[in-house]
Amino acid sequence: MTTKGFSVKHARDTHFERGLRPYLEYRYLGIKEATEGRVVAWHLRKIPGVPFPPGNPHLHRTSFQFVYVLKGWIDFEYEGQGVVRLEAGSCAHQPPSIRHRELGCSEDLEILEVVMPAEYKTEEVASLVD
């Protein structure tokens, strides 16, 4: 008997690949397939030597987004919150559609991110305030 949705991904059996942001590598954790698209999770890490340009203000059309910093640090600017530095051991829940942007990060940055749903839209906005 098999259990629907069970998934295990070992670091030794997977690899990082280029993704949405050119300065980060993504290791997909198999959660999207296991949950039939309800949730996505990935391990991100900074590509050493690749510049990290400050991001444009944007938002994600999600129902849930969780960020956990495994190593290093990253600075975000959030609508209504100002600049927030997340460092190793920090976690953040980004409410649905909160406007934000990335400001900078350490060369050794590693993050775990969990998002619902697995497929969502990212929209650039003019600013972090109306």
C-alpha cells in the first residue's frame, strides 16, 4: 500500500538550479508534487560572486508565505514595517499580498521558503505604499 503525497528529498540526491532570481539557486523539495500543487517549498542559496541588486517593490498573490533563514542574512523592506533584517534562525510570515522588496544579503545566504498555493502570481508595484 502506498501513501498518497508522501515525499522525501535528500540533499545528496537533489541539486540546485537557477530560478526566478538570477542571484539565487533553488533546490525544489518535492512538496509541490506531493501536495498536488497546494504548497511549494524550496531551499534557496545565494550564488557567490553574483551581484544582488536591490529588488523592485512587488507583491505575491499567495494565501501563505513563510521564510526561514538557515544561514547568513537578508534585508527586506516591508509595507507598513520598514526595513527588516532576517538572519540565521529568523523566520517571517509574509501576509498575502504584502508589498515588499529585497535590499541586500550576505554571500552565504540560505533560506527555506514555503508558499501556498504552489503556483502564484508576482506583481511589481510602484511603491510600498498607496
